[in-house]
Amino acid sequence: MCLTVAIQTGQSQDIVRIGLVDFSKAQTLKIRSVSGGYHWLNATGQVLDTLTESTQIFIQDKQWKGNNISLENHLILQPIVPGSVLSIQSVHTGYRQVSGVLHLFADSEVRCILETPIEAYLPGVLVAEAGKGHFPDFYEAQAIVSRTYTVQSMGRHRLEGFDLCNSVHCQVFQGISTVNDTILSAVMSTRDLILIDANSHPITAAFHSNCGGHTQGSEAVWQHALPYLKGVQDSFCLTYPHSHWEQLIDAKAWQNWLHSKSGDSLPPGQWLPTERESFLMNREDAIRTSQARKAFGFRSGFFITLNEGDSIRVIGRGFGHGVGMCQEGAMGRAKANHDAWDILSHYYHKVSLTPWQNAQLE
């Protein structure tokens, strides 16, 4: 069945459509069946060929062309047997392995859309978002968080023909070629489980790399407070690589930026808060630390500033927006024998676990 028909008629709810947006600039794709087998289909579902070896297709006049494939705008790679694995490669993106149905559109930009079960998608998310070599309880916690994020965010890119993208805008997904048994086991042992709020809705399962010792509430970044996303102390992340950072910026650029945000009420160049603050200098100016992070490329919004004449030295803690689960803190907790629920209940307040099929989905 072609993708456009699938969207109109509906599919099993455990299928997620991932936009492989890093392939958008590719003009040539090299495709190979790693295991199992695949059929080439056109947009109407007609079988064009069987993928038996490495095949190269390319764009010609906004259509795909290749061996035994002549001028198709929409190609589908359909698994012959469940669990088949496909590799897709381009000069721009490199090599990826994926499992599921792959749709290839030759529009003004290439669109690669993968239809795959949620549980087959998650291992690729975990290895991309967290890497390998961590304790199983951390991976179980991350699997539940990433599954919750997936279910809660379904349809985020609906107008583009898919649910989630594979970039940091949603969750990073770079395929399954480097997934190991520990990650697979974590996904399988938590199968279907998600975090829900008091109304049985999937929570906004925010997470980040390192909080620098203290997470912050959702209102500090997204301007609305969620009862389960509150700031908490977290010393477990402080021994990890992303816990501290420094950056020098031009003093004039800093003062000009502050002036553009606060008008004539200029805060001083030196700022030394004693705890994590959501706003720079004072609440009346309402300059969010997250705005400074975005404007100057800081690793986080948790920092102090020291005036050094022509430069401002920014000394910061943490990496990321600081809301929800601190991944390196969770890694430290798992290392200290905290189980997955202990980890999750520290970062998310008054939540519970349920199979996503039992949740109230909007």
C-alpha cells in the first residue's frame, strides 16, 4: 500500500513513520538488502522488481531511475519477510541500516520515509541518543522515555507525510547498524510501557544530556508549566564530561544583545547567581537564560558571566535545555544500582507507567 493511501485509511497504531530528513539533498542512493528480502513497488503497489543485490538509483527530472526501474516519482521498498533489514547510503549522509517499509519520493527535495513498528524504531533511537556502554537500567529508563516521546509526538510532521523526523528536532535516529544486545534487551523488557500523567495522557517526556546539578521546570524553556516537569537536584551528573564548560564572548556583542532585549535597563556585564535561574539579572527584564543560550550557542542556560574587559567569560554547567531526565545523571544513578523506575520517578513528578495502548491518546 502506498504511503498516501496508508495515511488516509489508517494503519496499525504501533507503526511510526520516520522522516529520514538527512537524505533530503541526496541525488543518488545506493540500496542493499542486508537480511531477508525486499520488493520494489511503485505508488500503486505494483511489484517492479526484487532487490537481490546492491542497487543504485538516481534522480532524473524529479523521478527515480535505476536498473529495471524507469521514471517513478514514488518508490516503495517492501519487506518480503518480517524483520528484513535494508541499507541505504548517500554521499551526503553516509550509511544507514533500517528495518521496515521505505518510501522514496523524488520531489523538489528527496523524501525518505520509513514505516516501522515503534519497538523496531526505538533501539536506533537509544544508540543515537545515548550511545553504548551504559548500565541496563539506564537503557530501560531511556527506552520508556523515548517510547513516551514517540507516542505523544505522533503526527508532529503530519503535513510533511510522516510522524517524527530523525533529527534533534524530534529524536535522533541514525539506523540500527550499531545496536547491541543490551539496548535490544532494554527495549524488549519495557515493551509498550510509557509514562502517563494524572489524566492518563502520555507526558511530554523531555530529556537532555546533562543538567549541571539541577534540572529546571518546563516553564523556564517553553513558557508553560507542566506539573510533572519540575526542577530537581541531581548530583549524579557532576562527574560526567558535559557537566562543566567555559566560553569567551565579545563584551560589546553581549552588551548589545542585552540592550536589544532590555532596552535602557542594562544589566551588568558580570552576573553571579547562587543557584540556577530561569531569567538573566532580574525578572522584570524577563530575559530568559534559554534565549542567551540560543543567541550565543552556549551549551546550556545554566551559567555565570565574568567581565574581563573586552571579553565576557561565561562559565557554565550542563548541556541541553535542562528539562526532564538528565541522561548523564540517569547513567550515574543506574551505575549506583538505581532501577529504571527509581530513575524515572526522580525526574518526572507524580507519573505512572502503563502500556501505551491503555493511555488516553489525543
